[in-house]
Amino acid sequence: MLSPLVYPQGILARLLDRLDLVFYDLRYVQQNLSLGNSQQLGSPVVLIKANPGQLAIENEIDAIVDASYQAGAKLVVVLPSIADDGLSPQDWLAQRFPNLPPGTLDLLAPYLSMVEVQEESGLKPIKGYGFFFDRKQQAQQQLPQPFSSVNQNFNQLPIASGIFGLQGQNQSAGFYNVIPDLDGVIRRAHLFVNYQGEVYPSLGLIAAANYLGATPQLIDESFGISLQFDQKRLNTGVASDLMIDFSIPYNRISWPRLGMIDENIKRIFRGKLVVIEPPGAPGQSLSVPFGGRLSAGDIQAMLIGDLLLNQHHNYQPVWEPIIGWMLLISVAGLLMLLLPRFGPLWQLLTVSGLLLWFWTVSGWLWSSLGILLNWSPLLVIVIGLMLINLGWGFLFERRQLVQLKDTFGQYVPEALVSSMEGPSSTEFQISQNREMTVLFADIQGFTKISEMLSPRELQQLLNRFFTPMTEVIFNHGGTVDKYVGDMIMAFWGAPTEDPMHAENAVKAALEMIEKAASLSESFARENLPVIRLGIGVNSGYMSVGDMGSRYRRAYTVLGDNVNLASRLESLTRNYSVELIVGENTQQLLPSEWLCRRLDCVRVRGRQKPEFIYQPISQNPIGEEVGRLVKFHDAQETYFQGRFNAASRMFAILESEQPLVGLYRRRLDWLERHPIDSEWDGVFQEVENWDG
């Protein structure tokens, strides 16, 4: 919190100061502090306070001073009684009562006391006077003895430009007025003021020192102003200011007329420090925290009580900016390291935890040691860094989403691209080994079709073919890898995980066959060649990621299982079917799927035989299942090498059932060409069946 006298330059600095003032008030609310209790018999301070608008007649203040000492008061402090601008009695009356009849001012002025106490008791009170900080007003009487000359210890003191309220000899006096903060609220009191190169002490400091019978001694320290009196050490801020403790108790009694103090309350005065706030005393309504208003007398009573009662006084040490900068640099470095690693939720939790920690530590320093730390710089830095990281993260994720759309937008549905957005979006571009399903589909007999059409007609036909096929793949959560001629390559299980990748691929393949049949009908009506698909599907572990050179890259899959799917697609022509799936895919399908085992083959590049299947339906009827069971029984006999038994079983099967003719032809050929080597169920295709 900057000194209220040195107004900071710039809007940001003013905003930080205002925030510090708000946090200071919140700290009081948190600790359930309230404005001073006016009925505390144990307090060493008693305030005699006039009611608003009340006037004092001649020598009335003198009588109250005497009565206070006679009642056992140890020390009496008297505030000036008229006009905080140093006005004459007539001018003060004219401002306070502008509608008085002519001549009334001259009649009433002699009855207004200017704290000319006659000290009939022989005991002198401590007198209060005031300083101006915005105008020049020279003292008409002798100033009290200065505490010191301005030196390096006092180079940050408030500088006064004028003085008021001095009357008579004033060797035991102090300035009473306090200076508001930027928002016009009183929160602090300065113990010293620089006036014409001399350092003058405050009324509260002089009163507390006299009450304790000690003279304040300046301790020359590198960090701020420290005073020692009566074994009390008093540390202050750089401008010799203390934060006023509004919870300090003091006793308050009403102004006694003619100095007649009730005997019942005289006991309160015994051994106490009495503060007299006479009628017309300046500063009758000063703003204090929490929306309250107090007079200068109330504030002086609290300040004196604070100096007498508290072991630790609330102040902002001169080294606080150094510690503040060190803390800011440390916190900023830590947050710059951590926040980019976290998502929005963890960033919010980290910042909240850090602010809570600082609030707790600063609260302990304040309540235990009276040290006040600034909140606003740390708050601005912490929240600012969080907002910057959130903003940068948002922009970075937007940029990543654009990159993802550039990479995947042509291959996967837009909704799937949006689901890939997030902190882990870059993982999709890193090569990974996953269990996935890959599909190859092309048009059977495409070479013949391409010879029948012109290049433009062929382009239009392929575009009409690729569009619905791609829609089907997208609808089933697939990713289009590439188009090569009439071939489409797609896969499931990347870039996002898909636990049902095998089933989704098979469903897409079956729907693609249906779409191709519908297209063929349209093509036939337009005198275009009809099309028939061949689709190979296989599942297993394969490498997937963003691959290629710096000139051209693509998100694709590689591996032996990918090659097998391509081989299966080429086998569809041999078995006169449009869809063949590998054994891994068949095993990953749910149990309700009915698949026809086509054959056991050894594809190029593999030594191990592979069973291949044709998915038929997801919910087959009983008759269909029965026919397939008979076919599989005959087929199993064939795989076991029992060719004669297999021939009899295939002979009784319906000749129109798919693949029955293929196996009967094989068995006929095997009867004519017995196999010498060990039979593994793989039949090597021959060109001449009749040979």
C-alpha cells in the first residue's frame, strides 16, 4: 500500500493501491474486528466528547482539564476546538451558522475557547494542533520543540505546508490530524511530519510517551523508522505510519457542562489518559473502513490505546517491496513453469491454492507480528498469468484443431475431429501400435469398365461412387485413409479409440455393398456399366500415425495385418463374394453374427494358413443357420483330408448353395490327383481343372 501522500503515477498503480485498500478492509472483516468499544473500563484511555453542534463557553475546557486531573487522571490531552482551517472564532461561526442575525458573531465569539487552558491545577495538558498539506498558513505562536531534523531516516515523511490551532506556549504538543488514503478513508496515522525541514511528532506519540514517562529514542536502522521508549519497540512504515487498530477499546463519556464531572464517573479517570475533544473540534466526521464514521477524538483515542496496549503494531515495513518483488519473481517463475502443463481446471485450482496460501501467511504475519503485506501485485500477476495461459491455451488448441481438421478433415467426420480437440490432440499425430480394423474396397472388373468410358465419364462415375461409400464409412466411425484409382482404404480404431472397431467395419462393408447395388441400378438406367464391389477386412495390431516426408504427409496405417486385408480383397473374385474378412475380425465380432467359413488359404507373404470368412447377417434365421451348419460339417471333413466322406457330404447339399460347386470341383480334382505331401487344408488353385 503506497503512502497516501505520494500519489502514484498511472492508472495501474492507482488501481493496485485501491485493491490493497480493499484487501486491508477484508482482512479486518475476516478477523471479526469492529470499531472501538466505547465502554471498556479496563482501557487506559478515556475520551470526553462533545455532541455535534455543541458550543463551549469561556474557560469551560480549563475546568474540565482541572477536573480530570483532580479525579486522578495521569495525563490530559486536548484537541483544538475551532475550525481545522485555523479560522478566527467569527469566521468559524459564520461557516457553521450562516443564518445568524447581524451582530451575533461578535457577541458569541468571546465565549468560544481556543484551548487557552489556565492550568489552575498546576498540571499541563498535551495540546493538539494541526498541519496543512495543501496550503500555506504560518504559525502565530511558538512551535513545539522538533523531534529531529530531516535526515535519511525521515526522507519519506509527509511534508506539511502550513499549521493551525497553536495558541500560547506549546512546548508539549503534537499534531493531531490524520491523512486519508486514496479512497478518502482513514486507515493509518503518521507519527511524524516534515515541516520546514524539521521533524515534529504526532499527538498520539507524545501522549503515549508522556503517559509512560519515557522519551522516544530513534533507533538508526537500515529498514525504516524504529523507536524505543519505556522498553517498547515501535516499528513503523517508510513514512512513519501505523495502521490504526480500530478494535482498540477506550472509554467515552459525554461533554460535561461547566466542567462538572459526575462523581460516579470520576473513578473512570483514575490513572487514565484523558483525551478531550471540545465542541467545534476539527474532524468531527471522518470516514473509516466498513462505511463507519468517527471523529478525530475517536481516532486519537484508538491510536494512543494502540501505542499503549499492543505489543505489535500494524505497519507496512520498508522492506516489504523487496520481499514483494522476490515473491512475485518466484511465483511468476513457478506459474510460468506449471500452468502450461495444466488444463483449465488444474490451473484454477493451482492459482486458488496459491492465493489461499498467501492469504493465510499474510494473515499470520499481520495478526502475530503486525506486518502488512501488499496483496494486489501478487493477485494481478497470478490471475494475469492464469488468464494469459488460458488465452494462449485456447488459441493453441484452436490452432491445433485447425491442424487436425487439415490432417483429418478429409478422412473422418467433422464431429470426430471435434472430439479429438484437447491437450492430448498432438498424440494423434504420433505413431502408435494399436489393435484396429482395416478395410480395402474396389470395383471388380474396373479395368474393363475404364475401357468403356471416356476420361470425363469415368471421373464422374468414380465421384458418384466414392461419395456414398465415404458417407457410409463416416457414418460408422471410420477413417478414410486414401483413394487409389477405384480403391478405397479405410480403418477403424484411430485416431480415436473404438472398442467395436471390427463390428463397425463389417457393418460399413455390408452397407457399402447395398449402396453399390443401388448405384448399379441407377447406372443401368443411364446406360452406364454396373458395378460390383470386392471388400477385404482384417483386424489386428498395426502402426498408425502421421507419416511421410516434410513435403507430403498422411495419417495412415502400416503393418502385416494391413497387407492381409488387401490380399483378402483380391480373393473375393475367386470365391464369387463381395466381402471377405480375416480370422481375427471374425473372432472379434459379437456372437450374434453369422459368418460363413469360406476356406483356409495361404496368402502371399505368409506361411501360416489363414481361415477366411464371409459375414452373412447379424441376426440370422433358424433355416439359414441349419444350412450353414451342414456346409461347415462337410467343409471340416474336407480340411481333415477325408476327401471321400467330404464328397458324399457335399453331394447331398443343395447345389445352388454358395461354394458347394467350388468344393465339389476341388474334390473331383483331388480324386484324380492324390496328394503325396502332408495335407494342411490349403488347396493350391489350378488353371486346368480338367487335366
